[in-house]
Amino acid sequence: MSEFEEGLQAILPRLRRFAHGLTANRADADDLTQIVIERALRARAQWQEGTRLDAWLFRIMRNCWIDTVRSRARAGRVAVAEEAGRNVGHDPRPGMDAKIDLERAMRAMDQLPPEQREVVALVLIEGFGYREAAELLDLPIGTISSRLVRGRTALLALVGKG
């Protein structure tokens, strides 16, 4: 297995989490992750060895999601109701407290505005620094900082409502 393939395999869980942070829907997150992996494999020659594979993949994912949102807006309809997509892949057997807390946090993430959700997903969940997130999203660091503060404050309020 090549370095590229190994890196792609290692980052897959992070891509999936970021996809959910962008889409706020498990089915859309799975679809988006698959699209990104396919595009990355087709465009692997464009990735420069020695650069950050994760940043390259996250940028592809964000661009794919923007394309999807624009396409849906043009179509003016959604094939499946949002409520139907929320339960896809849902484990009906609630178990441990950690799973319940995670579900509560993910529902709270779903309620954030998209611009806050993507910054929270990159910085708080994926561990990117402010500068890295700013470069990835092509935004000033101040914008990243303010969106993160607003997103974190909203998350704390939403999770606290439980």
C-alpha cells in the first residue's frame, strides 16, 4: 500500500466526522465522504508528497459540500425529508452514557448555523489550529475566532438544555 493510500485510510474517520459537521445528517455525511474519497483517488497525482494530506482532503470535502448545497438550492427540493435521514444508521439500543452524551452533542451541532458548524468541526473536533482552519476555509483568523466563540457558546447552551 502506498503512502497516499495509507494516509487516506488513516484519515477516513476524521473525514467522516468533518462530513457530519458540514452536513448535519448521517446519510449525507456518508455520501459526502464517499464522493471525497473517489475524487481524491482520481486526483491523487495533484497531491504533492510532503504536504498535509488531511488539509488537502478537508478542502476537497468542503468544496464538494458547497457544490452539493448549490445543486440542492437550484433543484429546489430534497429527495428525502431531513427527519428521515437523521435516523439512518441510528443504533436503537441506547447503551452507555458516553453514547447518549455524543448523541446530544451531535444534535446540538446539527442546530448550529453552517458557518459555525464547519469551524467548530475543524477546530474543536478535528484539532486544526486557527491559522490552519483559516487557510483551509480561506477566511481571516478573526472570522474563524468569532465563529468559533459563537459556535462554542451556542453548543454549550444547547447541550445544557439536554
